[in-house]
Amino acid sequence: MKTKLNFALMLVLLATVTLFNACKDDDDDNPTTPTPTVAPKLTIELDHLAGNQKFYLDSTYTTANGDQITASMFKYYISNIEFVKTDNSVVTIEDTYYYVDASDENTWFIDFDSLGTGQFKAIRFLIGVDSTRNCSGAQTGALDPANGMFWSWNSGYIFVKLEATSPSIPTNDLTYHIGGYKGAFVNYRQVELEFDGDILNLANNTHRELHLVTDVLELFESPTTINVATFPATIMSPNANASIVADNYANMISYDHIHEE
């Protein structure tokens, strides 16, 4: 009787060991891979409008003064980007200089691949190029003179360039090349955009998109409404008229919305 009991116990133990090994083999065949932690990604997208209409080169739009404007070129610089957290601390993104060309959609997107985490309520930046880079001569990348935004004769950058036609102008041609980084005519402008109560939440393993809107007609609207028939049609150096346009383009970019990619 004892022999039969021992034999039965051996069978139970053998079955248990076999089942344990089978489960272990299944676990080995399906190892759990931890999810890698990826720093937050952010894309700033710049959409272009003329008032409440989509902006296209070679299309005609009406300014606040009632003048018809048909732009053939619109370019500008954004630089010195900072983000304001909900606790009012500021994160500065070093070496940020971006060239935007209305004719090249690839320049409408600014990508950040290694930002830290945090919750942000606003963005700051310059429209234009700061004095340090203006004093460093012609450079590469976004600041390459090949982009057509550098005065070789003046050793400085053009911050905003608009070329257009208007029947309100006797010559029909309008040319605004606005720059200036020293003396009485410092024409880069700092902009701070609140997110209208929205929060830009940068968390690991996320990709957010921050949509901004550039209104081309703002160059003619606020704080000075420009009558192109009486205002100089050609501005190609830093001067008082360039500063009037600069004060206007300080208002040309606004916040639109945030979403997750």
C-alpha cells in the first residue's frame, strides 16, 4: 500500500514540475519590454492669413485703409524663443533663429525634439534678429545670406520683407525691407503670446503642436493705419518709417490653438 502511495506522489510531483517548466518557457518566449522614455516633442506651426482670409502670394487683399495689396514676397525671422511656465518661470531655448518664407511651406514648421517636461502658459520670441547676431556678419543656416534677408552694404539682417503691388501707389510697387538693430532705429520686436487659458503640457512620450497665426495685413493696421498712397512706398534702410512698420508687425502673430500630434 505504501509503495502505491509513493508512486502516486511521484506522479503528482512530476506533473507539477512539468507544468511549472511549461509556464516558465511561455514566459521566456514573451518577455515584457519596458516602454522607452522619450523627451517631449513640440512643433510650432505658423499659418498665414490676410485678415480673416487665408493668405496666398499673388492674391489681392484689402487693408484697413481700403487699399488693395497683392504680395509677391513675404518673409520674416523669428528668434530668441522662450516659454513661460504656469509658475511664471521661463525656459529659454538657446540658439533659436528661424527663417519663415510664405512661398515655402517647409519653413512654416519649427520642431523641438529634446524639450524638458513642464506646463506652459505663454511663448515669447523676437520678430527679427538680435543685435549680437547682427554684429557677427553673414552666417549659415537660417541666417544664411542666400535667404535674401541680409544687407551686405549695411552688415545687418532684414527682419521682415514684403514686396507687393497696389493700384493706390503711383508707381504700383511697394517694397518694405525692415531691419535695424542699433541707435534710434532698433526694429526687432519682442512678442509674448498667452495661450488664452490653455496649457501647453509637455510630458514624456508626447508630441504637441502649437499653432500660431501670422496676419500679413497687420503691417498696415495697428497701431498705425497706413495709407499706402501717402506713406513711403519704398523702405529699404533703418529709419523712422521702418520703425512705424515694425510697431505694426509686432502685432502680426497671434495664438490659435494647441493639440496633440
